Amino acid sequence: MPKLKLAYQIAVPTALPDDPHFNGAFFSGGRLLSPNEIAESDWSIYDTQLTVYLTPWPRVNDAIRQFGDAYDVIARGQ
């Protein structure tokens, strides 16, 4: 979830409801919903759509992935 929240924070300032990368159900009032507002069963598709949306910025996607990997290692206590 931390990786998902980071991707959301990066995408939210520029994501628009009519963007073809996103399911319109992930918007409310013209604003991209946060991961906390998305049903857990939809996190996978939401994460995929965020990743695709951020594809034009590979370094951003790489940084998000690296953050997620580091977080997972720390969370497991290794």
C-alpha cells in the first residue's frame, strides 16, 4: 500500500477524469480518489492504471518501485 499511496501522490495533481488511462469510477468531483477511498478488491487495477499513467516518466516509476521494495524489506525487519 505505501507504493500505491506514493504513486497516487505523484499522479493526483495532473490526473483528470477524462484521461483514458483511468477508470472513471476512480474519480469523484473531478478528483482522483485516494487509495483509502478505493475498495481493497480494486487496488490491483488502480495500481496498474497509476503505473500506466506514469509510464511516460520511467524514472518516476523506477523510484516508486524502489521505494516499495525498500519499504517491504524494512517492514519485514530485514
